[in-house]
Amino acid sequence: MRTTPHASPLLASDLAGLPPAVVVTGEYDVLPAEGDAYATRLAAAGVEVVHQVTPGADHYFLDGDRSQTHQTLDLIARALARTFNG
């Protein structure tokens, strides 16, 4: 069912009203275009979105450079804190 919006939210006809999102892809990810397009569509729909392309990473962007991993996790934690702490 990869063609349904529940499995592939990029395919949804309307993204307005979704909660804030963090979209992280790797520079060498096999799906970077989908991640970029989803972040772009979220922003166009008025959804707060943080989008990061992790340099030198593949789909598993938390593997490899520990410094980059910490930066990515910090980015995610800050976004969550803004959302849940106001």
C-alpha cells in the first residue's frame, strides 16, 4: 500500500493542518527527492517544517560522523521542544 497517503504522506492531496514536522534526509539517501518535495509541500501548506539534508550520509543519517549525528539529534530535540514547550 505504498501508494496511499497514510504510507506515503507526500501523496496526500492536502497537507494543511498537519502538525510541525522535521524532515531529515541524507546527502546520499536513496529517497532525497521525496524528502525535499515533502518538506517543500509542507511549507507551502503553511505547516512549520525544519528540513535538513545531512552531508555525507545515506538513508540512515545517524550512522557515521558522531559530530554530525549529535547536530542532527540536537536539531530534532530543539524542534520537539519548540512544539511541546511552546
